[in-house]
Amino acid sequence: MGFSKKRLSVCMWNFFICGLILQSVPVLTYLIGSIPFSYILPKVVRGIDIRRVGTGNVGGSNAMREAGFFIGLIGGLLDFGKGVLASQIAVHHGSSVTLSLLAVVVGHSYPIFLKFHGGRGIAPALGVLLSLYPPGFVFFILVTLPGIFFGESALATFFAIILTPVFFKIFAPDFFKIVVCISLFLLFRRVSFVLRDVKTGRDPLLAFFNRLLFDAPEKEKFGTIFRR
């Protein structure tokens, strides 16, 4: 009888823990997204704080430029892996998949471990796309390739962000809502720097479009596009 009570109490405790985990999956995926691999690797290997060099972006591209190709590549792949891991957890154990997958991207961009100073969110978002529907991941990459080839990766990424939800609407409508939410956040992340640009004296409207399209305070190449 004592054994039965003990077994019952263990089962109830396990049930409670499982319920708690299921309800806190968005918190868990946010914490996963908050692990700043692209900050940790340059800091540990090179002693470089990438928040204070280059673009200040805590992402693989800035780490690659400032700390070396392989460090940035590994950091970017690990950031990508956060999206894959969060997707597996959210799809198989979560009750709010959309919120959970959005949370991993938000965590990357606003990591609690770095006082909310993070990256743009592209790497974990790509991890989510690959996990949800691999052709959608391939589509995103294919849209960005011409821009990378011509040195306009930021503009190409903008088009990939707005076209990928359309692709999902047509070919994988079950995931359309998730992809739209993530895409809107990625666009928001770009324009979230407009206020800082305005404080330096830039025109608000021009700053908005430059951030939205080129992810930069102003467009330097090809003359004076979107510049006063």
C-alpha cells in the first residue's frame, strides 16, 4: 500500500512537471534564443565584444567580419540551430506553437543574458523555416542569393522576408500564421533603430525606409538613393 501511494505521488508529480513544461514552452524557447553564441565565441576565442565593434549586431555576419570567418560561421550555425531546436520542442511538446517559435527569434534579438542587445533574428528564423517546411527555407535562401552576389544582401533579405509568407500561403498554409508573425517581427527589428537614427539628425521618413530596405542608417552605394 505504501508502495502504491509512493508510485501515485511520483506519477502526480511527473504529471505536474509535464504540465508546467507545456505551459512554459514559450519561456523555454525564448531562453534558448537568448543564448548569444555569436557573442560568446568571439569573446572567448578572440577577446572581442562584437557589440562594440563593426555594426554592433550580435549575429554571425558581424562576428565573421570582426572575429574571423570560421568563428562567425560557427556562431551563425549555432544561432541557426536554436531555431531548429526550438521548433522541435514547440511542435512536439508545446500548446502554443506560434508563440513558442516567435519567442526563439525574439530571444535572439532581445536576449536576457546580454541586457536585450542581440541580433536581427535571421539565423534562428531560418532554423524555424527549415524545421517547419524545408522548401520554404530553400525559397528564402534562393531569394537572397542574387543580392549576396551583387553585394546587396540586406535588400535581398528584405524581399525574402516579405515573399516567404506568400510562398507558405500557397504551398504550406498550415504554417502561414507562424511565418507571418516571424516576418513581421524581422521587419520590426529592422526599423526599431529608426529612433536612434533620428536622434543623430536624420530625416525620420528617410531613416525608416533606409532601415526597412537596407538595414542601415543610409544607403551608401549607387549614389544618393533614399538620402537627403
